[in-house]
Amino acid sequence: MSAKVLERFPAGSPRGSWPAEEYAAERRAEGEPATVVMDLRTDAFLVVVPGPDDD
């Protein structure tokens, strides 16, 4: 499965702040199937949508 990264947010947001989740919710309200995933290597939250599968 491949995915397209729409936006990247640092993991160090203030307590109670969820900017990646808020951004993903806005994209979902616009009809995009956005999901938040954690990139452990860069310590960031990524908002992604499914991309074309490269078979």
C-alpha cells in the first residue's frame, strides 16, 4: 500500500493540542480519506491519504 503525505507535524505539540488530527478532520470534511500516522524515524505525525498502488 502506498500513501501520499499531505502534511507533517512535529510530535512535540503542547499538551492537549492535536494539530495533525485537526488537519486530518478538516480534510475528511472535504471528502478526502485522510489518516494520521506516526513516523518514528523523524518523530513526526503525518497526515496521509491512500495513493496509487505501484504493482
